[in-house]
Amino acid sequence: MRHPVGSGRPVVVKIGSSSLTSAGGRIDSIAVERVAAQIADLRADGHPAVLVSSGAVAAGLPALGVDRRPDDLPGLQAAAAVGQGRLIERYARALDVHDLIVGQVLLTRDVLAGREPHLHARAALERLLSLGVVPIVNENDTVAVDELRFGDNDRLAAIVSHLVGAGLLIILTDTPGIYAHDPRLVAEPELLGAVRHSDEILDRLRANGDAGDFGSGGVATKIAAARMAAFSGIPTVVTAARDRDAVRRATRGEDVGTWVEPTDTGLSARKLWIAFSLPSAGTLVIDDGAVAAVVDGGRSLLAAGVTAVEGAFERGEAVEIRDENGRLIGKGLAGLSGTVLGEVLGHHTSVAGGAAVHRDDLIVFT
């Protein structure tokens, strides 16, 4: 599975707040310098590097005289507004030691919502890389509202990887990689060396993470990000932020952290947006014949194969597609509203008035 990153291919490195801060919640200068040195390693090896970094809120709290992270959106926005500049300044000083220039890029989720913002974001990142600049990307926490938020920088890093055509996404974290069980609950849990993005163990770990067993922003978001990258054809390595050589070893295809193998072919930006950025407004349950048609045949999902409709959704909203055992098959944009579809279950398309989900708006996960 593992292989080195191709010559000249960009590498995206993501680091979270917990890996950048000390026990008191302040930005740790040693951690910043370590990341800067790893970025310099990438550049020395011929890889343009993009750093996706959390930490703006943490950087802003001491300046505001606040001891704990706010739990309201305006409070987080204020802390991010103060801290973002301070965080970039820390990175600029650390990378200046390696004769590297940084550029700040702040994004919101609508970067994938339309062709124009997608192209603008991609062009900006590509120009920065061509100029030898290290883009430091973060979510625009100061102005983003809930419906435009990525919610975590793991997913943002996956989208940035897609934008720059990265050869590898590296997620730096507080653990050596992804464990088969929560290390806080199981003594000496197995470290997953290499997995495919579709492996069932990732489904279990993500479900446990969403339930809170691994904490907010933990293993669940990293698995989600790795799968987003996988559907762009980009492998992911999840590894320890404290390992000074982890980034260089990962790009060289060495055995470090957890490698997540991608798909052979990547999705378009639009389909990535549907699959991972749009919230689901409902669920369609489909029979075995419909599963075969959409999974094996690459066909549209027709009303004839839908056995149940869950949720109230309008035409054009995102819906999950599951089989009759509850297994997630895919996601897409509804071609009919939930009300209309509920009235034409099992009917031919001529009666239904169109496909339940057209294949151009459908992403298959299995």
C-alpha cells in the first residue's frame, strides 16, 4: 500500500490545537518550531507544502485575559480574530529561520459550493506555491456562521488536499496513529499500520468517535478527513506530532503512523461537496435491486427501488441512501421532494416524474 510521494507533488500537513498548545492552553513555541522544521524538510525534498493549522482561538485567549475556551459562537469568533494574526506571526518567525515565507489563507465551507469560489481558492493556493510561499490555511472562524463552517480542520485539510492536487495528506496528532481501540480504555491497543478507506474497522471507530468515546475532534474527524481525501485519490497518514521525522518518513513511504489507502479514481469538487460538505436532510431506504443498480451498474436511483423515505426534504437537498439493513450506500441530491417521493414509492419513473437521485448527483461509498 505505502509508497513515496511523487517528485514535486504538494504535501498538505494538518496540525490541531492540542498538538500546538501547552498544558496551560497557550501556544507552545517548541511545537511551532518543530512543525516549521518539518515543513522545511518537505521543501528541501522538493515538495511544495501547505500547512493547515488550528490554534487561532488558543492564541487569542491569553491576549484577551480569558482562561477557558468560550462555548458561544461570538466568543469563539472574537478569540479567533485576536489570535489568528498572533498565530501567523509565530509561524512567520519560525519559518523565517528556514528562509521560508508564509501566506495566510482563510476558508469557509462554501469554497466547494460553487465552481467560481472553488477555482479562485485553487488559483490562489497554486500561485502561492509557485512563488515558493508556504500557505498556512485555517477556517475563517471570525466570519463563518454555522451553516458555512467545516466544523474541524481535519476536513478542511482534506478539501485543501483536493484543491492543490496533493500527493499526500499528513494529519499530525497526539497519538502515533489510529488505534483499533480507544487507548484510554484498552491497555496496549493495536496501532493500525495500513488500512483501506472502506475498511469496516474505520466505520466502527468513527461511530465510537461520533458517540464521544474518543472526544470531539478526535478519531472520528480524522477518519472522515482521510475518507474525503481518499475519494480525491489522495492517501492519508495519521501520525504523531511530536515525532520530528514523521513528516519526512511519511512522504518517503516509510512505516510511520497509520496509512489510509485511497480510491483509484477521485471525485470532482462538486461531488466532494455533496458527499462531505452538505448536511443530509433525509434518508432513502432502497431494496437489493436498487443497491445493485447504483453500486454495480452506476445507474440513477429510481423511485421503483426506494422502499422508505425518512425525513422532510425538498428537491435538491442532500439525502443519505441506505439498504434495508441500514448500511450506508451513498449520498446524493434528491430529484424529488420527500413528500412526492413518499407518494410514488415502487412506481415507474414515468409515474414518479423523475429519478429519486440522478447518477450525476449521486456518490456511492461502498
